[in-house]
Amino acid sequence: MNPRDLDKKGLLDAATKRIFSFGPRDLAAALAYENMRYGLGKIIYAIDDFDACCVFGPDATITRNVGRWMSGFGYGAVIKWSDRGMFFPELRPNACGMLLARFDEMPPKEELIRRISDMGSSDLSLDGVKIEPDFGHGNHFFEFYSVLESSPDIELPKESNYVLLHCSAPEKKDEVYGMLDEADRIETPLGGISVLEGGKLAEFYRRWKALEDFSKRRREFILKEILEDYTVVSNITHQGISRESEVRLGCYDSVQREGDREMLFPIALRWDSPVYVFRGKENLSEEVIGRVGFDARAEELGLMDDLKKINLLPHGGGYKIDLEYTKIGVVSTDAGNHFILGGAKPGSRVGELVDSSKRSVSSFGEIIVMSPRELPFDYRGLSVIEKTMEYGLGTPVAKLQPLMTFKV
């Protein structure tokens, strides 16, 4: 049977078989998995081919980008499909990445505040485009560090200071996002999906490459305004197109290189946790695939080679939804999917009902949302690093202590 012969249930089943998650057992990862069934199912229908898969990393989570979520996609994942000359712009690659750099002398805190603040009202421009700093937007930040630990075979000397910029290029991303309006629409049993092909696809890739190049140079341009003298350790995209039929949403390509220079990959968790720096490596290993029980399914679907070459490494911990719901239901309407969250246990003692530190809710207190953006969230911590090491996704080579975090 071909994908286009399947009904809604058949497509969801086909997508479910082709999702491999290394994510935690929490609500954010569960929602991401549930939503991805719809997005991957629509891709399978559009390409009319079962050669597609999604692999979630240890930071599997929701996306707070409403358009991406409503299209059926989660975050902390690699999505691959067979090369049929198609791309799906609703994945919304935005060239977000992180620049890690080394410098010697730490400027006074007041001076840093002034320099960063002044950028917001300055006329700084790159390639004729006015720069709009976004360190206070979402999970973007500008953070300074010292070294807690480092491997002797890498150039991260303890006497130096370090800085990490996490941002994209909001000034130019609409040039890529805007091609949604030019895409064709394929209707599937799971809802419509936008598709670019032919000349439109070639133009989309041209714009994407220009955006990624601008985003990387923009990070260095901003850093130059704050710190005049520094050495780049790495400047790596974690949200974008890694190959023509492969998108990475919030994760690195762990074998990526820049010329002969070895790449070092920072994983930033929370402002109150160290940043862990990893050396990348090929993954996943057959041993890990077998240990988590994915081997038989991958072999049956002909996806074992894809899994062994996924080369996935998280860039952070991902969002954690601070609610106790344990059950997820989905009702689809013309407006989109409605996620019904339930299964939370009620407070059993009067003390629990009046204790504001408890988040217990009534067993009847379901909440129904279309986007998880409406839900309270936090950021995960060291568990993501532990799983990254357990699954052999990379080799830890340094640990950085946060000194100052700017969210301005």
C-alpha cells in the first residue's frame, strides 16, 4: 500500500513506527512525540514514500514557535525524508546557533551592561541591514564563564574567560519564512502541508544558505561590539537545514567540521547550571540502538543505516512543562489539533490543597490547548547531559561555570 492510500489512522501508525525517541519520560517530550506523529505523517503522505523518520534526542521537547507546532512538529529532533525534490517550509529553519569564544580580560560589569544596552538604540548594521539584538527573546542569551574543568588536549585554557551567544537573525528570517506564501499546498488526511518544489525550492535553499551565513557573521559582529579582542572556539547552527532532505530542530550535527578545525559543541542548560562542552562523534552505535530496543523496528523498516548516521547532539536541555498531567488526548478540527491534558492526581490532604508550593490539581482539572506556548515551563538540567553521555552521543571535554547572564 502506498502512503496516499492510507487514512488518518494508517498515516499516524506509519509515522509512529518511524519516530525514535531518546527523550525523557516527561510531559514536554510526550507532547512533542504526539505532535510529531502528525507532522511526519503529513511528510510521508506528501513524498508518497515511507522512507522518512524522526529521531528525538535526550532534550526532546515542545517548540514555542506557534506556526511550527501547529504544523505538527516538535523540537530537539532530526527529521529526514527521501529526496523527492521537496521541502516543507512549515519546519521554519531560522539559523539559530551558538557562538563560543575565548577572551582574556573581563570588562567591568557596568561597562558590559552599557555596551550591550547601547546596541539596542544604535545604528549598527551588517550588509546594510540594521541589527536588532534579541538577547531577551525566548531562550536567547549572552553569557560569560570561567573554566571549571577542561581536557588537556583542547585549547580551552583555565586562565581565560569565555562567552556564549545564543541567537538567530531575526532581521532576515522573514526572507525564508516568507516563502510559505509561495508554497503549494497538499491536503492529507492529517491536514494540509506546504510544499516547495522546482524553482521555488532552489530559491528557498538559496535564501536559507544566505540566512545561515548572515546569522553566523551576525553573532561575531555583535561580539566584536562587546569584546574587541577574542578567539572563536565554535560558531555552530543547531536549527536549520543540514542536508536537502534533512532538518535539525534544536540539535547539532555531531560530525560537522569547519575545514581542518575540530568542532567543540557547547550544551547550555540553565543559567544556574554549567555549560558542558563536547567533542562530537559519529552516532548512534548499534549497541545503543539495541540497548533501547530500536534495532528490530529499524531493521524491519529499513532505517538502521539512517539511525547509525543520525549524528545527533543536543544544544541544550529543552523546555520542561511544569504540570503533573500524565495523559494526552488529541481532537482534530479544521482549526488544528486540540491537546487534552489529564490524569493529574488530586491532592489527598487538606494541607496539600492550601500549600502553594504544591502543584496538585483536581483529577477533573483537564486543560485543553492547541499550542503548548500557553503552558508554564522551565528548563531541564543535568539529566540531559547524563543521557547524552549514556547514549555515547559525544565526548565531554570541558565544563564552564556561568559568571554573568544577560537577558536584555
